[in-house]
Amino acid sequence: MFKGIRKGVDVRNEILAGLTTFMTMVYIVFVNPTILSETGMNFDAVMLATILSASITTIICGLYADLPFAMAPGMGLNAYFTYSVCIGMGISWQVALAAVFMDGVIFLIISVLPVREKIMQSIPLSLKLGTSVGIGLFIAFIGLVNSGIVVSNESTIVALGNIASPSTLLALFGLCTMALLSALNVKGALLFGILATTLLGWVFGIPARPESIWDIVALPDFSALSSTFVKMDFAGALELGLVWVVITFTFVDMFDTLGTVTGLATKLDIIDERGSFKGAKKIFITDSIGTILGSVLGTSTVTTYVESASGVADGGRTGLTAIVTGIAFLLTLFLVPFAKLVPNAATAPALIMVGLFMMEPVLKIDLKDITNALPAFLTMIAMPLTYSISNGLMLGIISYTVLKLLTKRWREVSITMILLSIIFIIYLLYPLLI
């Protein structure tokens, strides 16, 4: 365990990196219950389930896989759970949790078998590099939106926000602070930037500063968890024949995780000549266990978080980073009031900086070969513009396979890539076929 530390990796860096990852993804503690509560689930119960599933799974990842990756209920998958399955299809959240549980079991089976790792190995280098860059753009886009620098616009889809607003100015202060600390090679630059921005925000009332210790610390109420704990309705799921719902949960979870893990591993520079890395199988198994655990506790699919890149950018290299993140999540059971006092304006700049740090792999993409360049480009650009890692990976794999086959470069396309392309095309065209 923590082999990197024995090779000289700085423990202080690992701890700071773990805290940085936590600070950039702690928003899920509040966002996830806000979304899932629209299905009728108890807000406090979902918050507890979110904290516990994120903490336990991330700690397992650190101990078992020895990698600096954090896990929690995934954005996008929680929206599909709420708006598509429960509200859109009129299905109860208990039945939807059963579908998530089955997704986790399927995921675990194909993770124990060499299926997921073989898929990862079959993805060409250009797409792996494009995935890393695409995730960086995706993270940066989230940061720009959370900071108010980019806003939605009916005419142009997106537009420049109100730069003069107090929260946006605070985010720009945070961005400049993190950039300056990074330029000075200060370890933990992102974390210190988040803390400095939070303190400045408190001074100006963004949000209101704590008046007493009780505005920061509170005892958790575990009794609320009883309303969601082991409430999966398997009979209802089988009765309704939710095969496609389970397949969709499994599909999006699998390729979201695959894309995220590939991008993070590329950033860590641990991808080997087989296209995989040490610990890949363990990451996939842990991810699957997290989904099963989450459904039992009462939350949607747990997945590997792209925000882990912030910890990697801050020096995280081993499982100690993940363990620190997991412990920090566990402490939010007592520090929920404090976590609520960290504004988006403080964490958004960290996401923008991470996006910058993840641009480097683009230099390694062969842009002169259009059969490699276009698929990589589609992978990169589709992730932020469709707000989905799996969408970018799908378009990249399909375009790579089609271009290689049309140019008669069959030897560069594996059977796995061809099969994946066929599956993705059917998946994308499915709405037209029903």
C-alpha cells in the first residue's frame, strides 16, 4: 500500500491533494439530495447516503487500488434517475434504486472478469489523450459556469456573465490567487486558494460568515437514513420490466467511469504499453461496489469523479490522497454547516485551473493524421458541449472506427472497437427505433 510514498512521494502533498479533491467535489453533498429529493426521497436521508457512500467508497479506493481517485454519486446519473426514470416514466424511487443496485451487480461481474480492462486496452492512444483533454475542458466549463463567468443565453446558448457581480469578482480573485501560487510552485496552491477565497467571501458576506462555532459544527442525525436504507423495490422493477433502464444505468456508468479513469491515468502518466495501468481492475471493482452500496443506503449511481484531477494537479499520486478525501467526506457528517459556507466562487476557480493542467496531452496527439485527429477532437469538444464524458467517448470511438475502416486501415481497428461502435450507434439511434 502507498508504494509511491516509499519511493519518495511527499506525504504532505498527498494530504493537501486529498483536501483539494474534497473541496472541489464537496458540492455533491448538497446538490445530490437537492436533485433526488424531487422524487419524494427524504433530503436529509439522501445527504447522509451521499456522504457515507462517497466516504466509504473513496477510502476503499485508496486502500485497495492505491490511486488518488475519489468516488461519489455521479452528476448526470442522478439527473437521469430523477427526471428521466422517476418523473419522466412515473416510476417510484424505490424501483429506481433497485435498478441502480442491479446496475452495480452487472458492473461488478464485468469488472471481476477482464471485460472492462480489455475495453480500456482496446481504446487507441489518440482517444485516451483526447479523453484527458476533454475532461479538462469539461471541468473548466463547470468552473466557468459555477463562477458566473459563463451563463446560459437563449440566443447564443452561452454568453459572458456579469463580471461585476460580487460572486464573480470573488471567483476571479480566487483564480488569480491560485495562478499566482502555482506560478510560485507553492504546494497545495489550489487548496490554499480555495481557503483564501472562502475567507475573503466571509468578509464581504458571500455567503454570510459564521457567527459561532455552532454555525460550523453539528451532530449528524442518523435516524433520517431509515427512510431510504434498504428500500429497493425489486418486485416492482421486475414487474415493470425495467431492462432498458438498467442497461442505460450500466452503460452510462461504465463509459463515464472508463473515460474519467482513462483521463486521470493519462494525467498521472501511468498508462502502460498495453493501454491500461496497474490498479485499473481494482478501480473498476471499487466503483461497482460503490454503486451497490449507494443503492442500499439510498442514492443514485456512485462513480469516479473527474474532480479527482484537482488532487492530481496538486501533487496527489497514491491512495493516501483518496483516503484523506474519504475521511474529509466522513467529517462532513459533523461539518455540514461549514461545508455550506464554502461558496461556489471559491471552488470554481480550482476547476478552471484543473482544466488548464489537463491540456498538456493535446501536444502528443498526431494532428497531421485526420483519422486520429478528428476522433480525438470530437472526444474533446463533445464532453463539455454535451455535458457528458460518455457522449464524448462514444463519438470518438465511432468516428475513429468509421474513418479507419473507410480508409482501409483495418489493422488499426480492434474487434472490440468495432463492437463498441455498433453498440453505441444502436444506443444513439434507439429513440428512433421505438
